[in-house]
Amino acid sequence: MSIISIFLTSLALAMDAFAVSLTIGMKERGHKIKTAIRVGAYFGIFQGLMPLIGWLLGVNFSDYIIKFDHWIAFTLLSIIGGRMIYEAIKGNGEDGLKYDLTVKVMLLLAIATSIDALAIGVSFAFLSVNIVLAVALISIITFATCFLGVITGKSLGNVLESKAEILGGIILIFIGIKILIEHTHALEVFKNML
């Protein structure tokens, strides 16, 4: 696999984490640079770690992993997104949802957005891939895109104010649905029904 292919794969894998980072940035009230570094680090580490794990698992467990990875991502993102929407509508004082970026929340988001990377890692086991280079590129690109996502989201959040909470929840749910549709081939089934 060429370095250009690895780079493009890295960009594609970073897109879900970037979208979540935009959401975090929209809601962030604190120090945006510190938050951007923290979010980028969580997502960058997990996006790099998951392909390595997938690569190590290789052929032995690929059928098993592929059967349920999309359901985990869909469930985690839907629960977190639904909670955000519920709390924004319900209201918690002036700030709406108290959305602390705890270790638990960050781990859930990082895992949910990096499950596709696990499957990519399994495919790396069948290709001629420099796994060290691939993991490094995936981690660095994800960190950079997520850092920018938080910074950009902060500006959007200031413009949207209270609506950012609901929009953020909707984005997370749609990412979960997108992952589910891609992995279950639901669109192809629907097209064949018509």
C-alpha cells in the first residue's frame, strides 16, 4: 500500500472524529486550545491504536469483528447524541446540558468513532502495509483534524448558542446511522426493493 493510499485512508478515518470534534467545539465554554489538544489526543490515539489491534487480530477474528462493530458505534453515538438533545430541550439552567468531557465520555466517543479503524486494521493484515507508518499517519492526521474541529466548532457554537447542543446531538446520531447504513448495506437493500 502506497503512502498516498495510507494518507487518504487516514483522512477518511478521521472524518467521523472530526465531526464529533466540531460538536465538542460548539458546546465548549472553557479553554478551546486545551480542549482541542485533549480531544485531538484521545481521538488520535484511538484512531491509531485500533488499526494496530485490527492488524494484530488479522485473519483469525475478522468475520466476528465485522459482524458487530457498526452496532457498537451506532449505539454509543446514539445514546450520547440522544442525551445531548434531551438535556438541551429539558434545559439545565442557562447553559443547557452540562457536558463535561470526562475520561468516560471521551473514551466512549473515541471508541465509537474509531471502530471503522479496527476493520481497516484487519484489512491491513492482508495487504503489504508498513503498519508503523500507517498507525503514525492515522494518529497524526486524526489529531490535526480534531484539533481544527474543536477550534472551528467553537466559532460555530458562539454563533448558534443554545441551538448548538441540539445540532451536536443530531450530528452524533447521524454519524451513528451513517456507520450502521454503510456496514449493513441498508441503502442497497432499499434500492433493490424499489
